[in-house]
Amino acid sequence: MDFSFSEDQNSIRELVKQVLTDLVTDDSLKALAKEGKWFHERAWEQLASSGMLGLAIPEAYGGAGMALTELCILLQQVGRTVAPIPGIETLVSTALPLSEFGTQQQKDRFLPGIAQGRVVLTPALVDSASRFPMVPSAVAKPTADGWRVSGLFSNLSYADRADRILVPARTEDGSTLVLLLDPKRPGVRLGPQRGTNGQPLWLLELTEADVPEADLLGGVEQGDSVLRYLVDRTVLGICAVEYGIAEQALLMTANYASERKQFGVPIGTFQGVTQRVGDAYIDVQAMRSTMWQACWRLDQGLDAAKELAVAKFFASEAGARVVAAAQHVHGGMGFDRDYPLYRYFMTSKHLELTLGGARESLTELGELLTR
């Protein structure tokens, strides 16, 4: 069987790589930090003008009509440059469910803007009263023209820039809803937080916030399916970014080990260093194969619960080992903020914690295997 990428997929990878490598440089990230900003708008705009933000958006709405595989190719390059853009939040967690379950009005309103880089959407998946995204604790009560939602969510990315926030909630009879919340409506409060990697995050507090019926995604009957679709693809997107981070951290480490000399020879010639880098290479390959296996199954419309749990495990466990090895081989250089490796370490740790850690993924996999 041929597992290689197609010519179009390779072209996408090279174009995204060129855009992000040219724009998301160490100097540009330091300049953003100095200005107190996070969102790399130039990179986002250039990806939009190159047609890359619309890869998985249907052609009828200005996209390329491609699939999840092409989106993961993009996210891998986001990881390799630790680009501070809402690739997972907007392109995966919100654009994909909108394309699959949205009404014609919802698609017309949001999808063209996403493809053009004008619209930013983000999900609220960290429920402060529930450990499991599929069991939201936020409550949605019906009104004459929609829903009134109360709940508390944390760790929202780009909520201050979002045109809508995808909010999961439960009705009084236990049905699941996914709502396109306008963050500017009464009853919505955003409070500042900060991620492990320094990223600005937001606490979302909803106190009887009104959501019109037109902003219900997928209807009441499809609420569980919409949320499962959203969560699965968000997990995969995180795994793709984490794979890109580990891949680049390994490359930086191999280059450093071949250049850094001790006792007159490159440290990469020492057996201990060679073994550590070799183990990291194996970990990166495990992350690669498990992520693409889960991606393929989701792209084919197949059940991917076990494959996602395996990909989550390797993204958390192997990803942590790779960036730890990178820090170890680099020594003090790895934690020097004038040297870019620290960004990879901190962002990898942020994503590891977002996935829930390796132990939780193994527990989930064990439960799936015993069913």
C-alpha cells in the first residue's frame, strides 16, 4: 500500500511551511511579546491570502473542499514554528462542525469569513464543573426565541477576538446542545487567565446569556453527535500540532549536538547523547504514525475512538519525552529565552496538559478495549 502524500498534499505542506517559516521567526515572536500581543496576525492573513485557511471548507463558501488530512498537514507546520494562530480553535474545532452540521444561514454567515481570515471562532471545552467534554455542566433553558445559558468554562483561547464561541450545554431533560454564543451579549463575562506557555487565555462565565434559536448548531437531536465530532477532531488537531513541535525540537537538538563541542569533539558523538536523540527519534515516529492513523479513520468516517486514545497517549507521553530530551541535550541553552527551544518545551507542556496527560489517555484506552 502507498502511504505517501499526494502531489497536492506535498504542495500544501511546502506552501504552509514557507509562509510560516518566513513570517513566524524568533525576531517576530519577540516583537509580539514586547508589544504584549499573542496573535500573529501577519501569518494568519498570509495563510488566508494563500488559500490555506479554507483547506477543509467547502468550495461553495470560498474554501478548497479538502479533508482533515490536509488540515493536519497545516497544523503540523503550525507546531513546527509554534505559530501563535487559532489553527485548532477556528479551523478544526469550529469550522469543521459548522461545515458538517451548520444550517445554510450559519454556513453563509461564518465559513467565507473564516476562509478569508476575517472571522475567528473558538470553542469552550474546559468545563469548570465537569472533567469530561462530552458531559457539559452548563445549563440551557428554553425561551420563546432560543435558549438561556448559565455555566463556567476556563482556558478559552482567542475568546477576546472571537466572533462566536461554541458552547456545549445540557437541557433540563439531559439533551446536549452546542450553541454559537455571541460573546458581546448580556450575561457573558470574560476574565483573563494565562496558559503554561504564557498564552493569554480566558475564563468564560455565563449568567443566563441569551442565544437565539438560529445560533443552535445541529439542533437538539444531533447535539451529542455535534459535540463528539467537535471533541474528536479537536483532539486530533492537538496531536498534529504536538507532533510538529516534537519533530522540530528533535531537528534542533540533532543540529545542536552536531555543532556543540566538548573535549574537542561534537557532543553528538558521545554514546549517551546519541542514545537519547535516537530514543527521541523513535518517539517522534510513534507520534507520527498514531496521529495519521487516527486522522485517516476520521477522514474515512470510521470509528476512531481507540486510535485517538493511542494518538493522545503518544502526543502526551512521547511528546513530553522528546522536549525533555531536547532540553537535556541543550543544557542551559534550552531555557535561555534568547534561544527559541524554550517555546517548544512550554507549548508542548501546555498541549500535554490540555490533552489530560498520558495516564488519562491510557485509562480511556483501557476502557475502550474492555467494552
